[in-house]
Amino acid sequence: MRKKIVAGNWKMNTLVFEGESLAAQVVAKSNEVSGVSLVLAPPFTHLSSVAAGLKTSSVALSAQNCATEDSGAYTGEVSAAMLASVGVQYCILGHSERREYYGETDETLNKKLAVCFKNNLIPIFCVGEKLDERESNRHFEVVKAQLENTLCKLSESDYEKVVVAYEPVWAIGTGKTASPEQAQEMHAFIRKTLAAKFGDKAEATPILYGGSCKPSNAKDIFSKNDVDGGLIGGASLVADDFIAIAKSF
Ligand code: PEP
């Protein structure tokens, strides 16, 4: 059975004391969830103290990004080694907001994948098409290129560690969700594309759905065969909603 994961991407929200409290609320309710790994991705400034709060729980910690380089004169950047040193286990890479606002390219992402593996961070690698790409029926082509230029270039041993998140850009923070059928169709396509390179190993890859996922729609989306969990933005800022989503399996 594939690993089920529900990860909360807090983005640039909460002050440190609010983040500590949110994490504590998730930890307090995490025993209501079984068979699903919970992951929290707070901002960089919160990682150390949230790590301390998660220590005795099964809730894992993720960063939202990392630097391409190992160390050195890169003002404002945070390296994968620094993240690992405070207890971070996962790192979101290639989120559409990073691609769109910070110019992340496949080349940037390949460097970030490499530093994550070097520091034993599990990448949660985001792919997804924009609205005009879906409307012009290019969504499969776009996602295929995103995968072939990055994950498909990994060694098998690195690939085995990857978590993929399908996040249609038109569904992120918009309140519009992909229908369960649209999600399943793309998740199956992602798995097929990865299987063309990695064979049976793609069967074990968790593929999460992200995009306006909430307690009211999670059950239908998660009921689909190739949907192995969710990357949750807005709804992850409310502990009850985040836990309710994780209980939707
Ligand atoms: C995200 O940004 O990863 C996301 C899925 O956001 P939201 O759930 O708010 O659409």
C-alpha cells in the first residue's frame, strides 16, 4: 500500500507564537488520525520552535523551499543542510507560487532536488498547469514536461524517496477545486509518465492533490485510486480543518 500523506503548507502566514500554537493543536488532535502521515510546513522562522513542539509526536516537519547551493555568499538563502540541522524531514519544491513569483525553473529545481537528497530531505515536488493551459487542452503536455525535465532525470535510488504533489494552478487559493475525476485522470497520467522511466517504482510514489482542498471535498478527492493525500494551503491554518481533511480517507 502506498503511503498516505496530508501536508499543510502554511505559506507566509502566522507569527511564530501563532505557528507554535497551531502546531500544538495539530499534535493534540493527531491521535484522531490513523494510517495517514501528517506533515507541517511552516515558514523558515518557525522551524526550530515548531520542531521542538513536534518532537514527541508523529507529525513531521517540512520546509517550503531551500537554497540551490550548499553554503556561502547567498544573502537571504537557507540551505538544505540548515533545514536538516533543525529537524526538518521534508521540503516542498517547485510550488507554483515559487515558479511564478521567484522565477524557479526546471534547472533551479534540479539543483534543489540534489541538495535535498544530499541532506536526506524528502522533496514534496509540485507540478501543475495554469488555467489557460488547461483551457487550451495542454495540461497533460505541461505536466509531462515538468516531470521529464526534473524527476525523470533522477537516479532510481533518489526517485524512490520523492513525494509528488499535483496542484492545478487554477485551483490554488481560488476556491475552485479539480473534480475528483479531473484529479484522478491527472494523477494516473503522472504515475504513467513516471512509470515510463522508473517502472514499478512509480506504483509506490505518493501523489498528493493540492488546490482548495477542504473538509467538504477531501473525501471525494481522496477516494480516487491514484490520489494518496493532499497538500493543503488555506485549510491547514485551522487545526480542526486540517485534521478533518486527514480523517477523510
Ligand atoms: C497550496 O498552495 O499548496 C494549496 C494547495 O493552497 P490552497 O489549499 O489554499 O488552495
